[in-house]
Amino acid sequence: MSDPSVATGSTGNPAPSAITEGLPVPQRYLALMVVLLTITLVVLDGAIANIALPSIEKALDATSSDTVWVVSSYQLAVIVALLPCGLLGEAMGARRVFLIGVALFTLASLACALSTSLPMLVAARFLQGLGAGAIMALGSMLMRSICPPAQFGTAIGFIAMTVAISSAAGPAIGGFILALSDWRWLFAVNIPIGAAVLSLSGLLPKSVRHPRELAFSVMVMTGAMFVLFFTGADLLVRQPILGAPIMLASALLLVIIIRRERHRPAPLVPIDLFRNPAFRIATIASVTCFSAQMMSYVALPFLLQHDLGQSVTTSGFSMIAWPAAVAVVAPIAGKLANRIATGLLCLAGGILLAIGMLVISLLSSQSDLTAFYVGSVIAGIGFGLFQTPSNRILLLTAPKARAGAAGATQGTARLVGQTIGAIGMSLIFVFTNSAEAPRVGLDIAALFAVAAAIISALRVRYDTATD
């Protein structure tokens, strides 16, 4: 299933004939800057919106439970949009659909800033999420046209670094904006950035179009499947009698979609790509690793504030250590992935991620934060060492004609894994003493990380054939 246009060796190094692919310098670096700027825009928006929820609740005279939909509607739209946008990018050209996503995101940001009621804001956030889904699905597809194969691992590392820095900086930037103005400016700042990206669109590579059968009914069913999955996941802890059947309905829809799509050469749900063992293993490992990450991210604030007695502000700054370590390691991991088998790198990354979480879990309530920072840095190094090579193999094992589907699968794996992690941590809080729940969550997250490492190790024997 490897791309016939990219001949590679055991670690993904290109054959000499492939080195000339990609945009010429300096356009290559300018195009890379445009893609990274757009990804920063999307990640920051998702990160800063959370901090504004209390302000939005008060300004729009809403309840806390209803205000959460400002975040949930965005996340739901992203997951609904990913797979359809991946297929549309292949059919219509990655650049065109990517820029449509940027335009939609920018206009929806204006609608968010002008919203006068919560329903209006939630609807605008949903449109933002659809635009973000197109950006996330097709950013990596554009990268394959921007960078030659020898630099693709490094480019993925820069994407991971950008996501980590944006995620870490989001709450601080949001707090700074709220200190100077009201919540509407959190969305208004997106408008000039989006306009700048659109004005620089000529730097992006032109995309090859591939004939695709766009089945609208399958797109609707896929969207409904994800809506049911996330709705059921949200209800599973609070109302399991209702949540479980909804998740079962989501699984049944997936079976129907697969049966309907299995004979298509380019299905919306990329069954064709999952026939490749390396792609399949990388996707499963990615879901598992992101489950560990989200379970930890939910557990850490409770551990810091309830057990270690830290303030909200101190806790927020303390949690920056993890993404900061990812930001440093991710580009390095991308370069290593050009020389070392990705399965081995992911194995090492998963083990380090588990060790870091166990170090934090073993802290006593009398401990200072030194050990917490050490554990967070180790976990961040492991996460960065895992994700960049994992994403590299996931994206490069797909033919260029299916790069949109591969990018969409990557984003879907992340969101599904994070949902599983959040559900898992919620269940731990339900069935465990609240004082012990964060440590139990970290221990279980460490097991997920080890599982991701072992799953990735199974991929080593396919490296020669597929990297």
C-alpha cells in the first residue's frame, strides 16, 4: 500500500529519484509557514474557548451545562467533517478544500464575535468546527506536496511542535485577552489571521484531483455515526441505560457503512487503507496513545489541586511542562524517523510516556513539584517521540491519491482516543474514591501507553515493506 511514487527504504528514507519532489526553495518554507499558521489558528481557538466559558455564561445569561455546548459543538463538528473533507480534498484538490475550510472558519469566527445569544454562538461554533475539520484533514495532504520525502518526517515534527505550543499557550493567551476585553475578542482575533492565510494561498501547491464517487447518503450516515458515538459517550457515565444503546447504534451504523463501502476503490471510511498492516497498526496505536494522554490530562488538575494543594493558577503553569517537552522533542523525533524504524521509536516513546505518568502517580501529598515536573517532562518526551513517527508512518503508507483519507484518519484517531480517555477517567471517578481517582487514572493511562508501545512494536516487521 506504499505510494508507488515514493520509493523508500527500511526507515522511510527516499530513493534518490524521490528527493527532488516537493516545492522549490524558498516557496517550500513559505508554504510550510502558511500551513503551520493555519494549524496554530485552529488549535489556539480550541484551547482558548474553554477559559471563556464562565464569561460567556454570564454575558449571555445561560446555564453552565448549556454553555459547555460552545466547546462540544466545535469538537463534534470537527469529527463529523474529517472523513468527508478528506475525500472531498482528493476529489476537488487539497488546496481548494483546505482554503474553503479556512474561509468558513474565518467567517464563522466573525459570526461568533457578533453572537447575541447562546444558540447563535453554538451554531457559529459548529460552523467553525466544520472549517477546522477541513483544515485538519488536508493539512498533512498539502505537506506531502510541499516537502520532499526526505523532509516529511521533520515537517510532521514541526506540526506536532506547533500543536503542542499552541495547546500550551492557549489558556494563557485567552486569559490575557479576557483581561483586556470581553470574550468576543477571543473569536475576533481569528479574522485577520484567517484573512492573512487566504491572501497567501498562492504559496500553497496546486493539487492533483482524483476521480471519486461522493455518496451523500454515506456522508450523512458517517456524520450520524459520530454524533451517536459522542452523544452516547457523554451519557455513558451519567445515564448508562441511555448511553449504551446510543453507542451500540453508532457501532451498527459503522457496520452498515463498511458493508456498503467495502467494494468501492476509495471509500469514505478508508477500508482500503486499513488492509495495510502498517497503517492499521499505527491507527490502533494512535487511538491507544491519545486515550492515555487525555486520561492523564483530566487526572492531573485534580491531583495538583486536591492532593498536592496547588492553586488553579499554579496548576495551569505546572501543566505546561508536558506540552513544552513535546514541542522540543517532536522535530527531533521527525528527523530520527528518517533514520530509525518508526516502530522502534514508538516503542521507546510509549515506554517513556508510561514511566513519566507513573513517576507523577507515585508522588505523595507532601511532595514538592520537582518530581511532578520531572515526570511531566519524561511523559512529554515520550509522547513527542511516539506521535511524530506514528503519524509519519500513518500518512506515508497511504498512496498520495489517498492522502486526504490518511490525514482524516489521523485526526479521527486522535479525537476517538481522547474521547475514550475522557470516558475512562469519568468512570474512574464514579467507581473509585475521589481522593485516589487521579492516581488510579494515571496508572491506567500508563497501561494504555505501554499497550500503544507494544502495538507499535508489532509494526517493526512491516517497516521494510511499507516505510
